[in-house]
Amino acid sequence: MINKNSRKAWKIFVPFMVLFVWVGAQICSAKPRISLGIDHLAETNFAILKGKRVGLLTHPAGVNRTGVSTIDVLRASPDVKLVALFGPEHGIYGDEKAAVPVDDKIDTRTGLPVFSLYGKFRKPTAAMLAKIDALVIDLQDVGVRCYTYVSCMRYAMEACFEKDIEVIVLDRPNPLGGEIVDGPIIEEKWMSYVGAFPVPFVHGLTIGELALFSKTTPDILKVSDSVRRKGRLTIVPMLGWKRSMTWPTTGLKWLPTSPNIPSLDSVAGYPMTGLGGQLGLFRHGIGTPHPFRFLTFEGKSAVEIKASLERKMIPGVSFRVKKATNAKGKIVEGVFVVIDDWNRFQPTALAFHMMQLTCEWQTPQPFLSASEAEGVLYNKHVGSTSWWKEITTLGNRARVNEFLESWALSAKRFRKDSRRYWLYPN
């Protein structure tokens, strides 16, 4: 029996019980709170920067979890003496065109000197480093080997180690997560600013882990072994990030890392369709609202392209005929690439099947008609001499699936070996 007092207490208790359950549900369903490297640095009161003259290498996606630029975060702290800025491709504000050299300048907003690392010099010079004690690097990567921001980091590490300048990398999520590793590992002969690390095309590491990989592995950094070992590298890790987390699960807002990577769709699309673009194969949607996800091919209808790609039975993806407006304002019909199953997704598989189809559809075969410079640039991206021989010799009969299987095995070995550089759990 419930007496009168019990009923009164129950009426008071029930609303609080409901509220408690609702709050608990909101907490459980909320996206995780992640402290980025810059947040972690601020949470420790910038202790590692105190008393040092600081340079900062960053771009517009270098922000804290609330969207405040790392430039402004450092400038606002009385404990940080920020004396110089360093800009990668596209500049510190992302307003420079792709592949166009950028000049040094004085930043009109902060009054600080901005040294371009995508202009006359790709590697910081002694003069650039003369007035700093530490270089802080805060660059958002996209998880793909061929992206100039990670190359910029490697070159900066080399220069700083040679001049005994400390390097401090503020870590950020790999937007593709830390579990997918895919594509060919670049051969040493093809390594360059285009592909500066001996890793699979999709490497599964954060930018901080790539820095640690470079510091602890001989022959990646182009410095003497003694300089590499003595080089001072500090990585400010994230808190709350796990390898299983892709960008949408982080709760963070995506900011364009470069003009052709404006959205998460394009991040996932880049490894799927970016390879091969060096020879002007399929058009992959740049200039439309769907860069790297919208495929067209001159002389082929979207229906034909879709049917040909479906016959390849590429795991984890499907294809949808779609209309989009191109850079000239014209409505075009193409094929939009949909990721259906992230667990079966092999990012680079689509690109190599597209290369094979191009050989079937285009005369003369584009790989045979490529200039020497075009061939070199292509191989700097793909990084596999054996594949180049295969596609130039056999064209549309190239054994794509055999190469994909071989690369999958080497990627699996790389993932196992790279565990020693992991800063975060699964």
C-alpha cells in the first residue's frame, strides 16, 4: 500500500527521475568532447612555450575546438611570445591559389612577418629561423600521403633540427580515422614534396604520429642521423580522440583545408578519385559542389559510366546519376560516388579502376601518350613503378585487382608496424 505521504513524495520524485534519465540520455548521445592539440596546450597554460620566441606554421583550419584561430589563441596569451608566422600552400589565410607560389609579407592583421614555405623556399631558411626558439606547427591534414601540408611539416622539421630549433606539433584528428590504411606505399625514387613519407596513400596516422614516425625512423628526414636523433620534437596530443573516430564522430566543425577540400564529402573523395588526375583522366567534380565525388568523362553518358563502374564491384561504394552546376555555370550530368559501408571501404580502389576504364575509352591510350613530365608527376603521386609498367603495357587489360590485393597486404603490414608510433587507442 502507498500511503498519502508516500504518494506525495512519489509525485515529487518522479519529475526528478525523468529529468535525471533525460539528462543521462543526452550525455550518452552527445558527441565526445575532444581537446585538440591547441586546446591541450592552452589547458596547460602554454607551459612548454614560456620564455621562448615562438614561430607558428598554420593555416585557416588551424583553430581550437570552438573555432578560434591558433594565431589568435597564442597572441592572446601573456605567456606566449609569438614573433613570426609561417605559411604553407594557400597561405596562412587560405586565400592563395593552388600550386601558385606565395611571397613573404607582413600580416596586416597582426603586424607579424609571414614567411612563405610555398614560394621561393619550401624549407625554412636560417634567416627565417634566426629569431625563434621554437616552431609550433598546427596544420589540419586529410589523412592522405599526397597533401602538401604534411610535406611542409617534414621540410620544416628538417630545417629546425639542423638549426637546433625545437619543433612542437599540435595534433589533430585524421578525418578518415585511424583504422583505414590503403593504397600503394610510395617507392623512395618517387618521394618528393608531392609525397614526402614512405607510407600507403591512405596512411591512418595523425599529423603528430607522422612527425613521430619521421623523428624515429632513419632516412625519412633528409638530415644526418645524428641531427635527427638530437632534434627536439614535442607533440601536444589530443585528449578524447580514438582511432575508430572519423571526423563526423568528433563533434568538431569541418573547416576547408584547401580550396578543393571544402567539405567532408571531398575529404573522403580525394583518395577515391584524386589519383590519376595528373593525366587529366576522368573529371572528378572540381568546380562543382562535389569535388572528388562527381565523375564525368567526355563522350560517355553518366548512365554508361555508372554501369561500367558497377561492373567492377568495388567494395563499400555505390554510384548515383546526379546533376550539378560546373564552374562555368552549366548544368552537367555525372556520377556521384556514395560510401555505403565504411568497414568495407577501400579508398583508392576506385581510382585504379577508373584508370583502367580510361584506357578502354580513350584513344590513344593516355598513359602511352603522356609526356615525360606528366609521367613523373603521376608517379610522384601513385609511387609504384610496377603499376606504371602495368598500365602503360596492358592498358585496359591491367590486372587492377591483383595490384589492389598486393597493396592491401603491404598496407596491413604497415598498419601493424606503425603501431609503435600510435599516440591513441583503437
